[in-house]
Amino acid sequence: MATDAFVDKIGIIKPHPDADRLEICFVRSSQCVIAKGVFERFEKVLKIEEDAKLDVTRDWVQPYRNYLGNGDRVKNVRLRGVMSRGLVVSLKELEKELAGVDLENSVAVCEALGITHYERPCKAQDAKGNLPPGIEKSDEENWQTMKEHELHLGETALITHKVDGSSAVLYYDPHQDKLEFCSRSLTLKTLNDMGQPIENNYIKALTPYIPHLKALAKNLNEVVAIRGEIYGNGINGHKVNQDAKQPLGFAMYGVRFPEANDDRKRKGRYKSGWHFLDVNEKLGKLGFAPIPTVPVIGEAVVTKELLFELSAKPVSEGEGKVLNGESWSYKAKSDDYCAKMK
């Protein structure tokens, strides 16, 4: 699950190249521009990341409201030409809110401060309930918020392009002949209160792959869900988002087998035999054309240099990349893209 905020020490503080009253600090590998002289190296701080949602009714949030997008969403910005990822907050300002809280527990810290993750609104009339059993929200961690031992440096990863749209799931249980259309965090209705079919981008984009999914699940005799990004038709539209300007489509980036005992199979990990590339091979043997996937860049050994290189990609190359390991995955978002999406 992505980390929206965490407590850790400032590792490096260095001068801003073009502003006398600003400095640049790093908390883990996450860079932020700060006011000069306010923080010290090795000081413990709260680091709040992009797409965290702050409760604007809280007193501690008030000094930071001008830094929020859409009223309550933390955004990345460039300050005098330098990328600033999220916010750095002194723990001295949070003594009351964090009294008795385990600062090593990021979930507990976020709960105490009212920090949640921003989610694109879903029309209330289209929501039926939570995700089906065994299907979790899609929420890849950005590498810059992770501790170094979590990055799997030296291991081989499959790198894929991160399409900027909206996460969607098509779920089928062959035992109950149960088909579900899902957004990132909700199961969606297919009929309105009058019993008429609902048409929305999720259903339109996923419907062509119902025969594929049903055939695969029946052949394997187990529950299967395909997960991917719907894009185009203005979804998550912004002038820098080229994916939003395409015709409505679906790009698979994952497969789930909720009832599998093996975690690697259950989450469709790379080289497990059940990755989305493997599933397309299985569909080919059943006589189906492959389901479109996110673009595959290729394999690479994970190094810090590679991660910084991926984060430095220009806005023209899209939102970022995802690194898929044999038991893990996380993303490397483009700093340039994030800054221009504000």
C-alpha cells in the first residue's frame, strides 16, 4: 500500500541553486524544497507525499492550505526550477496530534493526523459496494518514499509504462457465474434502480474482454480478475496527459487469482507463470486475441541510478514507469510530469 505520509530523519540538506531563502532536503529519497534554516540534518520530520488528502478542518493543516490542489490534495511543484515532492512538517507542530502514537507506524500516524489518500470521485449512483473478496485497491508505492532495503536493489525487474487513466477491475467467479465491474476501490452497478443498463466508461472499456475472462476462469476452474487502466475519452484529463486524449480503451497491468494459496500466483507476479503476459499466452491457447496491456519496456537490474533516471524522464514520456519483481512491485513517477499536472 502506498505511503501517504511517514516520519523519518532528514538525510541531506543542500543549498537551492537559484534561491537564497530556500534549501533542498531529502527524506529517504523524497526531495522537498524548504525554507532556509528551519530544519536541521538528521531531524525527524513528517514527510507528506503527493496525492495525500489532508483534512482541512484540522488546525495543523491551516498553514499548508495554500500548497494544496483541489482544496485538500497534496501536489508536487517546482520551486524556482527545483522539484518539491509533497510537504515537510516539523514534529514540534504535531506534538498534540501525535502524542502516544508509534511514529514508526505510518498507518497510525496518518490516522492520527487525518491523512488519507486522494481518490478520484466515483458517481454515487454507480457504486454497489466494496471490491470483491480477495481484490485489494491498486496502490503502488512510489520508490522515493521507500526505505532502501525495500527497493530490491540488484534484482531484475520488468519495467512497464504507467498509463495515466483510472484503475479498473473485471472479476469473474465461474462457480457462481458472477461477473463484476469495479473501479479502483468499488464494485459498480450494471443496472439502475429502474432495471435499465448503466453505461459508463468502466463498463464500456471492460465489456469487450468478458469472453476472454470467462473462458479463462472456466478453463482454470477458479476465480480470476483482470486489472488495468481505462484511459482516453477525457478520463483523468489534463493538458499534459496524452493518455486522456486517446479513444476510450483498457490496458491490462495485472491479474489476480483471489483463491490461490501461493501469494505470487494470487497477485500474478512476474515470472510466477501467472503474470499478465502469461495470461495472454494462456488466452492464445484458448483461441483468443491478447488483451491489450500497458507497454512493456523490458527487463533491467534495479539500481538507485536507474530509479533516479526513471524519475527524471520528461513529461513527454508520460506519468512514469512501474517496476515488477518476482515478489514485489512499485512505481517511479516522472518528476516533470507530476510538476506539470498541478
